[in-house]
Amino acid sequence: GQQVMQIPQYQHVQEGEDFTTYCNSSTTLSNIQWYKQRPGGHPVFLIQLVKSGEVKKQKRLTFQFGEAKKNSSLHITATQTTDVGTYFCAGQGYSTLTFGKGTMLLVSP
Amino acid sequence: DAGVIQSPRHEVTEMGQEVTLRCKPISGHDYLFWYRQTMMRGLELLIYFNNNVPIDDSGMPEDRFSAKMPNASFSTLKIQPSEPRDSAVYFCASSLRQYNEQFFGPGTRLTVL
């Protein structure tokens, strides 16, 4: 079945440093979605990428979808303590959305 | 809209007991999903419905798990009998269309002793 791998599992940064998480799928995807889950909370949708090579920005967050539609990345510039949480990519295959295991981000002030 | 509603928020039960988790999706959403989240396995899709009809239940771990959606505004996930390894956070999510963003409920934290 479809597998979505995400790295790193965990990252601890100082406030102001950049952060990147990477997502790789075993199969070509129709789209990829990114979610954020705060500690003790539920996943919250951030963005969806559909086109090959697509790049989207949300303030300090930059999302990319690979040319082959099998990988994606999320980059946060100048992290803030409010960025703390786990970031999940979710790849949409033929029918279901498969979540990666997420990257937990800790930000120290 | 209140978003996806789940109940109970917390459930502590003893091994062998029946557990029923409840979900009310966002009105007008055609798709409803049940997920289970653990540290070891991450977020796993258990089953999803389209217009109240179960489409894919391949993620349901075993026959002890069952899910129903009797109408567009209500779904249940039942575990009978429950086991300690079922301890997890169970999320319900809904979406307008199959490939749209999913809106998650607050989850039910299940502990089976």
C-alpha cells in the first residue's frame, strides 16, 4: 500500500532559526496536504498542493511539491514559539489520504 | 458551524467492556473519516464513509471494531470487547469532497485498563 515517510521525527530549534520537514511518498500523489497539531490538540489543515513543482507561501511558511509529485517540504523561516507542534504531511493517492508520522517541532525562546 | 463534534472527550474503561465513540460531522460534508493516533503508529485511517455508506474499512484492526453512520449527522465507532492495546486518541474528521481538506474533531482519548 501507499506509504508516506516524513523526516526528521523531531527537531528542537532556538527561536529565530529556520526549520524544514521533508515528506516522501512511495507512489505518485494526486495532491499533498499539510496539517499542524498543537500539543494536546487535533490536526488542523494548513494547505493543499496539487500541481507538480508547486510552491505556496503562508507568511513565514513555504510549502513545495516535487516535480514528480512524490515528495514535498515545509520550511519555516525565523521560527517563533507559536510554531511549536507536530507537522504532518498527508498524501492523497487513489482514494485515501495517508498521513506521515509527523515532525515534532520544539522552539526554545 | 460548531465544527466536528466528538463525544466523549475522555473514556476510561476496563478490558472487556464495550466502548462507543460518537461523532457529528460538519453539516453538508459528504465524507466522514475515523482515525486512531498512537505514538508508535501515528495517525491511522480506520474507516471512511461517503454519503453515509462505508467505502473503505481496510484500516479497521479486527472484528472487535465496528463503525456505523445511520444518517448524515451521526457516526459511531464501537469496540467490543475492548483491550488495553486499543488505548489511543480516536479522531473523527469530515470533508466536503474526497480530495478536500479534512476538518478534525477534538478527539476521544480512550484508556483501557
